[in-house]
Amino acid sequence: MNYNLYLKSDEWRKKRKLRLRMDKNRCRLCAHDGSKWQLEIHHCPDSYERLGNESVSADLITICSRCHMLVTAIIRQDRKKKLRSPFGFKGKATGSVLHLLEEK
């Protein structure tokens, strides 16, 4: 499935809206309300293999654009190091940042 086309689909819009509602329209990392940084829905790294069939509660999280850049940079860094974590990569940085998401 083409990721960019999927993000334009009605199916994705419904999942995005549901995840935002589940997270009370707040970033799961910093609790930002989207007034300064846009709220985005992040796919946990191992969810891409289920694209279109991802679990809203287990595979998606609401984060603001600022935190999204941070999380993405950490995941990419870990991928380069070929490490593994609870979400498919084991790097200490990824694990610690994404662990915060699970606690909220």
C-alpha cells in the first residue's frame, strides 16, 4: 500500500480522528494541545507492515510536530546503528522516549 495515498484516504482520516480523541487532543510526550505545534499521528515503527490494518490503540500515537521530529530522529539514529527496541528497535534512546508514550 502506498503510504502517501493511504494518508489521504477516508479510512486514515477516521483512524486519525479516533486516535486524537483517545489522546484527548494532546501530545503523548509533552501534553501540548496543538496550539503552537500541530498534533500529528505517529505510526510506531513496526506498524508499517500492517499499514491499512494497523491498530489505532496499539500502533498509533498522538504527538505534536516538535516531538514527532525528535522521535523520528531518534528512530532513524537507532536504525543506522542496527539496534532493536520494544517497537522494533532496541536503542536506548528510542526505548526510553517511546516508553514514555506507553505510560501516558
